[in-house]
Amino acid sequence: MLTSKQRAFLRGLANTLPVTQQIGKEGVTEAVIRQVEQELQAKELMKLKVLVSSLLTPRQASDRLCQALDAQPVQCIGNKLVLYKSNPKKPEIVLPKER
């Protein structure tokens, strides 16, 4: 579970990230889960967009992806969402510690 300080840190990093994955009317499929998993392993932090034609809200898509991938939700604003999952073998992002 991320603390509010860690979430704020990750939101700052995600601010400049481009949207790399879109979720369409099919919703969260196995193919989407595989692609998101590969990107999270490589970069640990990613931004997704839920298209208007999707039957899911960004919050629902975030919850389903987080549950399937054991990832952490960082942010859901409008039709965009940000996910984080630390790479256990080679972490690139160092989160601030709790006080």
C-alpha cells in the first residue's frame, strides 16, 4: 500500500509520461493485461487512457488491472489512470520512506 507522500511523488513522475495504453470497448482483456504487465516490468510506472466507448470507468479499469497484476493505483483523473508496480529484480524508482 502506498502512502500519500509516495503517491504524490509518483504523480509528479507520471505528470510528464505519455499515455502508452488505451482501454477500449472490450474493456480489460487478457491482451491488455499482458501488455500492461510487460510495460510495468520495464518502467514500473505507466499512464493509461480509458476511451469513451469503453463500458468501464477509469476507476473500474484501474481496480481490475491492479487486482490482476498486483499493482498499485496512483491516480485516476478524467479518463486517464496511472499504475505503479515495483520491479523486484531491478527497481528503477526509489520511493520516499515513511517517517
